[in-house]
Amino acid sequence: MAPQRRGAPKASDGCGATERGRRNSSKGGRAPRDVRKKWLRVVVLGACTALGGLLLRGHLGVDEDGVTEVLASRSEVLPGRFVEVPCSEDYDSHRRFEGCTPRKCGRGVSDAVISRDEAHRIRSIAEKGLSLGGSDGGASILDLHSGALSVGEHFVNLYRYFGDKIQNVFSEEDFRLYRSVRQKVQLAIAQAFGISASSLHLTKPTFFSRINNTAARTAHDEYWHAHVDKVTYGSFDYTSLLYLSDYLDDFGGGRFVFVEEGANRTVEPRAGRVSFFTSGSENLHRVEKVRWGTRYAVTIAFTCDPDRSIGDPSLAPPGASPTQPH
């Protein structure tokens, strides 16, 4: 047995080399496993980060202007949400009407003013009217008050253009529904801002808009630029939008954006949703470009100046003027 032990050194060298080789091989095997573990941790961390980002985008997103905060998402059903903001000086250059001209400024959203059924019925009025024309660009306008209708790159007065045939398009019931919806929106604005509904007067332009992703043909089609209603239309004191289609179901893009420093606030359209706000620079806003589908809404504007009021539409009102979609 001793000779075997003494004779073992040579074999032992070989065995030792083999063992060292195994140990080295083991180290070499562990290194890739360590690398794989590190990569796995990176992948898991990345997945968690991505998931967190997706969850965060439910509240924060990004649009052309930068970071946005969702003021009202499409998935919410809001009985009412109101955010007060400091009033701008825009109202100082206009005649003031005590108890009406904004002293409390802000923006509100409600899904409890107009039902989805009413919104769908109102949308059918827009569809009937806009089927008579439509812009060559992405934004088409129908103003039942003045008769303004987008046709190609121009506007026509649909009441004059179609004459008595217009009664085959619209019915008295259409106009009764339109008046009823307008009155509900007027009351909601008055309650939110603590003023009398009777001090508010419908003003022009009040109109339907249909927007799709067709390329703009005229400057009027470029609806996505930020603007201030009180500057664009001096008569506006309170602006409202009634949405007639659903964001992500009927169209993509097309969110309403309050433009602010730091983080913009967006309203995601939902059929029956009413968004309203004071019309000065405190509520600079725009509409995102519609990427696909068709977006329907109606802008209903109010003034405190009775001299700048308009009546509810009938089947034969005069005048026609271009407007800015919301």
C-alpha cells in the first residue's frame, strides 16, 4: 500500500492538474452565471420601471408641449371636478358686468350634466348637418345659429344654400333638444362660478366641430394651435365644450389641453362630458392633433354682455362666420 502512496505523486500531479482544471472550469462556469444573474436583475428592474411608467402615464403623460397631467380621464365618470385658477387681466380691457364678469376663474369637468343618450342624439344632428358639406382639411364646422357650414376650403350659409330643403335635414325636435342641452350647460356654468344663469347670454360662435386626421388645407384647418378665447373672440367670458364621441374608442389624439408651465392639464373626451372654463389667458388651451378616427364636439360660449348675445337657432337664421374648433 505504501508504494502505491509513494508512486502516487506523478499521478497526483496529473490529478491535481485535473482538479485545478476543474476548479478553474468551475470558476469559468460561475462567471457567466453571475453575468446572467446581473442581466436578469437588470431585465426585472427594467420591467418594473416600464410597468411603473405605464401606471404613471395613467396620471401623467407626454404630448407635443411636454409633460401633461390628466385632469379628467376617459375612464372616469365625474359628477363634477373644479379647479380654481387666478384670473388674468384680459377682462379689464372689456366692459365689466357686476355679478357676471369673472372674478372667480377656473375650469371644470362634469359627466352629470348631459347624458350619453342626449350626447348621441346631439351628435346625430351634427352628422346630418356636416353630411351636407365638410372641409377638405381635418376640421369641419357646423354653426346652427349663423348657418356657417364648412364646404371644401370655404364656408357657406346652409340655410341660404339649401333653402327650404333644409327642413328635410333638421327637425323642430332637433332644435328643441339643442336648446335643452344648451340650457343645462348654462345652468352648470352658473352654479360652478356662483353667478346667476340669467346673467349669461349665448354668444357667437357656438358651433359643432368634426375633426379627423386629414391634412390641413387652410390655416383654419390648423386647429391644434394654442389660443385664448377672450383674445380670439372678445365676447367670450365662459367657454364650454360638450363632447359627442369617446377618446380611444372613436378617435386617437384629440385630447383637450390646458397649456401651463411645468405640466399641462388634459381632458380626455367622453360622450356627454362637459368641460367649461373662464375664457381669459388663465385658460390658454389647444386640441391635440387627431391621429385616427373622428372626433365630434360642440362649443357653447357665453358672454356677460347682453349686446353681444345671440338667440337659439331656428331653421332660417342669417349670417355665417369662420370659427376655431375646440
